[in-house]
Amino acid sequence: MASPIYYGEMTAQLRAFWERLMFPWLSYSNGTFEAPKKMLVTMIYTMNTTPEQAPMTLQNMHNVEMYIGLALGVEVEVLQANNTTQVNNYNIYDFRRRNCRGKKTMARHTLGRRRSKSI
């Protein structure tokens, strides 16, 4: 599953998908989640933050990852792409408050793993 991160959250489409996928797995009798079978899951997040800012940006996703991992009985792998570009040409927009020099070059080289597990 993949989602760009806007304002520290995954897109509404991905959130709705996960909620509808996980809801049938909830047991109201004992408050647990249990999926019908185990599935490996990788979450891919793209964001316009530096690798140093990413942990703060992604803190909202930890609960979703935790519930998915509990329900499936697996550790959720997370890949993140940092410092992604928002526009093709930064020179024609007013980005004075942001340091955009070398943005495309840096974006190509900052795909990193927050947590990893071999699949």
C-alpha cells in the first residue's frame, strides 16, 4: 500500500480502504483483531520532508501500522521517500520560505527504510 503524506496523514482513500478492510476482523466480544489469513504488508509513504523530519511527520501512521500488524500477525514493513518534489520547476513559484536548492537531486537519493524486515 502506498500513500503520499499530506499534513502528517495518509490520504483519505487509503485510510478508508484500511478501515473497511479491518472492520470485519474486529471481535467485539474480546476486543481483538484477527485476519482470516496472514498477509505480508509494506506501507510506502512519500513526503516533502527531510529524513530528519520524517519521524515527527509519520507519528500518526504508527497506530494504523500497529493495528494492521496485530490483525495480520506480522510486522508491517515501512518504506519512505523523503524530500519529494512538489512541482517540476521551483523557479516559477514563490518558495522563499523553503530551501529548494538541489531538491530534485536530493529527492532521487533519499529513499530510506524506517523499519525493515525481509519479505
